[in-house]
Amino acid sequence: MQLHSRPEMVSVFNELETSRLYIAKQHSRAYWSVGIGAACLLAGFVFGLLGIGFFIFIVGLVTGFVLFFRVSKKADVYKLDFKYKIIGAGLRQLNENLQINPLSGISEGDFINSCLFSQTPDRYKTEDLVYGKIDKTQIHFAEVHAEYKTETQTKNGKQTHWHDIFKGIIFCADFNKNFNGLTVVRPKGFGGAFGKWLSQNVMGNKRIVELENVNFDKMFITESGDQVEARYILTPSLMEKLLELNQYANSTISVSFIWSSVYIAFPLNHNYFEAPVFKSLLNAEVLEKDLNMLQLMLHVVEELDLNTRIWTKQ
């Protein structure tokens, strides 16, 4: 998918590239100011001129801060314009009904109600909501970073540590079926086979669903409040499609079927849809990862066959 080749996008790219060059120049000056100041401080320490070195370092630090501050508003506008005008155009090229709202995301309530995670976030950040309707299927997805905290008491006082619950993209789509129970597909992980056996045979967990796809059963553990419905949802074809989708994530995906929606958590490390500062927008490769991610999210609808509409809501 080449946005650069579209005539109506040429002026958009050129305008944003002009802004990017100015911002990059100011940022480079700021980095150089701080770097030169730090070098002078080090030289002053080595040659016994610490007072002069420290003065130059402070001047360089202040200059760098002022340069960053003066360009910060222009940089914020550039980043939003990139998402609205470039990423938005990429979305419309894939499907004219899709839009992006960089300042919105998946709500924390939606994150919790997906039943994909066992912990409630203590710190939650989300951005870059993509939403719209593909044929008959309403979808939305966004980047999410959810964390929980632990506190330890040391001789110097209490220390707070932050741990990831999830970092990546949460995808949600209308599955056109009011489910009777909750069905969740989670990574089996290390020790998963033993944990599954223990849950079934020792603790008597009747929620574990035995499925016929051996590869799927090795990768995931499936629990449901309705065994019959879970097998009806997780057809042989759907299990193969989920295994295929799993190959695109950094680690194993999680899936839940609840109420009338399907949620998929894609663990990812890369922060998508961010405007480059030191790489030219006129280079098509700069957008490659972002556009591939958009195509993957639309691929989810195709892979899960959400538009087939084999079920009807009650």
C-alpha cells in the first residue's frame, strides 16, 4: 500500500516534511548544546578547571532546554497531523469507513471487562483509537499499556516497582452472537500442561475445554462456562486462524468471547503510528510497519470470518 504515490497526498507529505526538518534541526541543536556542555564539564574536571566547565555545562543545559521548549508546540502539532493526515489516509485506503482518534483509546473498563487479564491496572495508558465498520462488523482497537505496582520496604523507606500487565494492541469486534457463557483462550505458558492436568484432575475444574486441535491445545488453555458453546465457537477452522494470527505477535495472544464481542490482545513492543523526527517522511519504508499493522488488524476480521454472520443475535 503506497500512500506516497497518490497525487492528493503529495502536498500533505511535503508540508509535514517541512515541519519535520525544522523540528529535527532544533532538536539537533538542543542535543549538541547539552553534549558540548557535558564535554566541557568533563574537560574542566580533568584539567582542574571545574568552575569554568560547570558554567559552560549549565549554559548548554539551559540552551538545550529552551530549544526543546520553543519547538515543543510545533512538534505536538506535527505528531497529531501525522496521525490524522497520514495514518488516517492509510486507513481510508484500506477501508473508507475507518477513522483514527489519536487522543482516545480502549477504556480501562473495556480492558477489565474483556476478562483477558487477572489483574486490575494501577496505571493505565491508551492512545490511537482506530474505529469503524468493515462490511457488517463494528471494530475498534488501540494501543494499551497497563501496569500494576508492588511496594517493598527497605532501610531507606518504601520503594514502588511497576510491572507490565499488558503492552500492545487490544482489538474488539462485534461477533454477532449473544454468548451464553464466557469463553477465554489464554497462553498456556511454561508448566501449562501440568497446570491444566492439576486443574482438571485434582481441583476438579470443569471449565477447561478439551479441543481436538493438538497444536492449538499445546499453545493455549481454553476455559468456558458453556462447554457446548465453546466448541461451537472454536471450530477447527477458527482454531487454525487463531494459530496463524498468533504468529504476528511478539508473544502469545489472548482471546475472549463475551456478551456479543470478541476481544484479542496482541502483545507488541513497537509503539505504532508515531511521527518520525530524524527520518524523512518521503521515504516509503518509514511507514511500512504502521501500514502493515493496519493491514493485520483488518486481517483479523477476515481470519475470524466475522462477516459471514452464521449466527443471529437473540
